[in-house]
Amino acid sequence: MSIRELTPREANQRLMQGALLIDVREDHEHELGMAEGARGVPRAELEGDPQRHLPDRDVEVLLICQSGGRSLLAAETLQRLGYARVASVRGGSAMWQAEGLPFTRPAAQVDQDFHERYSRHMKLPEIGAKGQRRLEAASVLVLGAGGLGSPAAFYLAAAGIGQLRIADDDTVDRSNLQRQILHVDADLGMPKVDSASTRLSALNPRVDIDAIPERASSDNIERLLDGVDVVVDGADNFAARYLLNDACVKLGKPLVYGAVHRFEGQVGVFDAGRHRGSAPCYRCLFPEPPPPEAAPNCSEVGVLGVLPGVIGLLQATEALKLLLGLGDPLVGRLLHFDALSMRFRETRLQPDPDCPVCAHGKPFPGYIDYAAFCAG
């Protein structure tokens, strides 16, 4: 059975006689304006749960999109699901406006840059305009502007994180350029946070870059974490890792962990501060760092240049999931990546009931400044 199509004028007349008009475009398109009287329900949401939006299958339903294509497809789906009185508006919102029919526009000025820049995010029903604004209101600390911090910060900035705090006390060295993609040859000798700020601002000027040229220590760790929603460990050294872990447990911040060594990497999320007793912290896995002689220096053992890119991108993915409340974050799971065999494997982690930092009832033991074995 073919779908009935109405002109915008016919649809407007039916609307005034009690029909429902549903705009099946995406949320960010709705914000640019809709036919007066229309209700905005993205097509995927409508098709996924029509009963929620249209509990009465006998009601007359008119569907409209931008030019008539999406509404026709949505109408076909509803018809198959038993909605007999469904029609599509030919020419969509574009023709509706061209014919001078009532059209509501947002009261506030439309942020065209926001809608264009993040349009692919906002086409995802799981994110939409609300989720994108949540990202724009979020603050993330990326500790380290090196191999892991570079790709993580790049993609977090591109995704629209409102504030990126980048902390690193190092300067750009030529040996960094093989993997630390925030920096270029002209940046040699420049503080990494300055180089990072330049690149990230050029990529997305909407993001507020808080560049802090400091090494994490017990004296400044809580200041570095102040006001942030998620912490990304891009330092990849034991000194920073334990400081971040202990501070995140104390302050209730999720920590996205990453590490690389030669051809292998690891990613995990430690969120014991918000989920004591059910989620482990890093000390549940490794209560104390190994002695310096057992931790080979990165400059001595080397690392495959693309490996930090893989791990850093996974860290950025986990950070976005945490901020949006999406999917299944790597809490209590450690993801291992072997670049040579191109294989992933997973290790399940349990909280240690005797952990000196995150166990129930244990007083916070204070911070320890371990020697830094390897940075970036």
C-alpha cells in the first residue's frame, strides 16, 4: 500500500482539524525552526519506540522532514507497524517555508557554528543536541601532552569538550615527533603545553584550553583536578599514575588509564572514588610501583610510533562515554592491545578489600611523590 502524500497547505489544514504533525528531523535541525504546531521526534527515535510517541494507532499522523524523503520512509515504517492514518508532507519544511506557512524559529540566536561543527554527533540519537551541550559544559584534565595525551586531546577537542586542561612541564624534543602528534618541527624547544594549545585552538576555537606548564606532584595534584569531570592519564609514568589514582579516589573522579611499552598497550577506567567496593582503583592491581631498575626507560626500550595513537584514541573514547553516560566503560576491565599480532584481550579486575586507598573505611593515607621513571 502506497503512502499518502500531502502538500504543505493540505497538511496545515489537516493539522488545524486535529491531525498530529511530527517533524522527524534530528534535534539539531529542530533547533533551526519547525512548522508551527509540529512536534520534534527524530526518525530513529520514532521508529524505535512508536508506541511511546503515538500510543493511539487510529490517530491521523502527518510526518515532515527537510525535503520529504525521511518522512516518507518513516511513514512506511509506521504503516507496517499498524498505523493506518499516516501521511508524509511532500517537499518537507523547505516547501512549507517557501509557501509562507506558519513556521516557528528559536527565540535565541542560532549558533550556526555549533550545529555545523557537531552535526554528525547530533545525528546520533544517543548524543543529540543535549549530549553535545553536555560535552561543551564538561571539563577534562589530560595529564601529559606526549604520546598518549596528543591523540586523546586532539579528539576530545574535536568532539567539543568545553574545557581541556593540559598539564605538562616538558619541552618539545625532536625525538618526540615520531609519536607526539600535537607538536611539529617548528615547535622544538617550546613548552609542550604551548604547542598543544596552539594546535588544539586551531582545530576547535570553541574549546577553552587551560595550559598548565607543571609536573604533577603531591603539592599541586588536587589543584590540577579541581573542577574537572574526567581525568585522562597521558603521562604514562608511575609517579603520575599513582598520584592521579590516589587523588581521583579521594576526590571521586573517574580516571582513564593508558600505558604503552614497545609494541603493546593497555587501557582501563578506574572509578573507585565514585564506586567504592564495586570498582577497583589502580592500587588494587598494583599496590606499589616496581623499583626503578625494573621499569625500563622509554628512551631505552623504544615504542612503535603509532601505538600511543591507538591507546590515546581509546582513552578519548572512554572519556566521552563517561561524560555522556553511554555504553559500558572499561570499569573493572583492562584492555590489552598487541600491535604485532593486531589482537585485543581483556582482563577482569576486582576491587581489593584491603586496598590502602579505596577500601571501605580506610582513611586516606596521603600522597606519595615517587620518582618518575619515564615520561611521554
